Amino acid sequence: MESSFPFGVILAVLASLIIAANALVAVAVLLSIHKNVGVNLCFTLNLAVADTLLGVAISGIVTDQLSSPAQPTQKNLCSLRMAFVTSSAAASVLTVMLIAFDRYLAIKQPLRYFQIMNGLVAGACLAGLWLVSYLIGFLPLGIPLFQQTTYQGPCSFFAVFHPRFVLTLSCIGFFPALLLFVFFYCDMLKIASAHSQQIRKMEHAGATAGAYQPPRTPSDFKAVLTVAVLIGSFTLSWTPFLITGIVQVACQECHLYIVLERYLWLLGVCNSLLNPLIYAYWHKEVRQQLYQMALGVKKGLASLLLLLLGRDGGPEVSTESSGHIATISHPQLDD
């Protein structure tokens, strides 16, 4: 595949957005963990770190797309780059699976959840996750069957990795993971529906007896909806790339590499941009922390502006009016 300046620009913009969005969410999650340590926040932080690393990894490919084709990247260096890209993408996908399992466990075993998913177990899960991710990413470097016999720059996924590698990932990793996602979702939906029926029965009994009715908590259905959004984002992003890669293995004369690398691979990478947007919207702690960070930036900019106006001899502004920042109460941020 020849280098393409427009594709390089799109890749550069996408990499910048992925790094900026996930770094912002990572800072917000870190501040939230400092206030309230939670296993689910640690998993969310790991997802933001994995997606940030993916943005950094694909930024190295930008130079090949924007540079002259007369000086392509060496095959060994390109293989290392694509191995890091694959490892980061695998870490992102595995973290999404871990988050879905964590939400499933919280609904399935609510009384034993904190005993099962403690800090030691969470740390072991994250360590094993990164180990498996790097094993997946660097697997083609040790198996000649997954490598291309010839290399022609610029550096890209299928310039060094054979579609057989995609076929193996699809059969061993992606489709089993997708089935596991669907199982989690269906079982969580069944449990949430059962809880909802129990709550309605209790409310009906309380209304008959004239007792006080506590407000209903939609936490179960929120978890189900979050897993549904994760499944949809995960499936729509990576399924076209993997299925087309399988077709390329079955049909050697089809030559689908341009479609795979210019469009479908890019669609899969966009999943790392959707993840921070999903968690910034669905996770209340992250949403509140981002709001507080925005208030801090707004207050700092206002102070800087007042300082500049004071140096220029502008009109004086009272301390009370300068320190006033319109805020929104936390209950308005709740679901």
C-alpha cells in the first residue's frame, strides 16, 4: 500500500484526539480514585491508559504516511510498531471485557462482590491482562506463519502481518469474547428484571399498607445499559475489520488490503476514542470530576484575565465579583 498524505492527516488527527480525550479521562479518574478508591475506577483508569498508548503507538505510523515513499521504514522497526499497536488495542479490548465482567459480578453477587473483587484480585487481573496483551501483540514476531514474506513500505498492519494472524485472533479471541459479552448482557438483564419485579411487589405491598416508599434505584438497569453500549461500540468498531480480514484469507485474489487498512482498521481504532466519551458520560464520578476540572480551568482563566486587565490599567473589578463562578450542584449531575 502506497503512502497517502490525506490518510496520514486523518491518522494524525485521530491519534491526537485519542491521546487528549483519554489523558483527560485518566486525570479525572486518578483524582476520583484519590477521593474514593474503587476497583471499577481502577479498571476505568486502565482502559484510559491502554487507549492512550494506542494513540501514541499509531502516531508513529503517521510519519510513514506523510514522508516520502523513497525512504520507507525498515521491516523490523515496522513490525515493532505494529506489535505495540496490536498490544495496546488488545489491552483496550480486554479491559472492556474486564469492566463488563466486573459489572456482571456486582449484580450477580452483590453481597460477596467486595470480598471477591478486592485490591489483590484486581491487581492480578490487570497484570495478567497486560501480559496477555503483549503476548498477542508480539505473537507474529515469533511465528513466521503470521508474517508477510515480502515487505514494501510504507509501514502498515498488513505490510508486515499476514491476514492469517487476523483469522487466528478472530477465532480464538474476538468471537468468543463477543459471545461472552452477550452472555453477560442477557444474564444481567434477567437479574435486573427480577430485581425490578421484586421492587414493584414491595412498592405495591407498601402502598396497600400505607407505609413509606423509598425511591427506586436504577443502578442495575444502568449497569445493563452500560454493558449494552460497550457491546455495541466494541462490535461495530472491530467486526468489519476482522470479518474482512477472514475474507482476505479465504480469497487471496480479492486484494482487500486498501479497504482493510484505510477504512476498516481506522474504524476499529476509533473505538479507543469512543471509550473515554462513553465513560465520561455514564460514570457519575468521572463526570463530576471532569466538571470540577472545567470549573478550575475557568476560574484560572478568569484570574489570569483579571491580572492582565489590571496590568493594562483596565477597570477595577471587585474581589467578590471576580471570585464568583457560576456552579451547578452535584444533584443536577446525577442520573
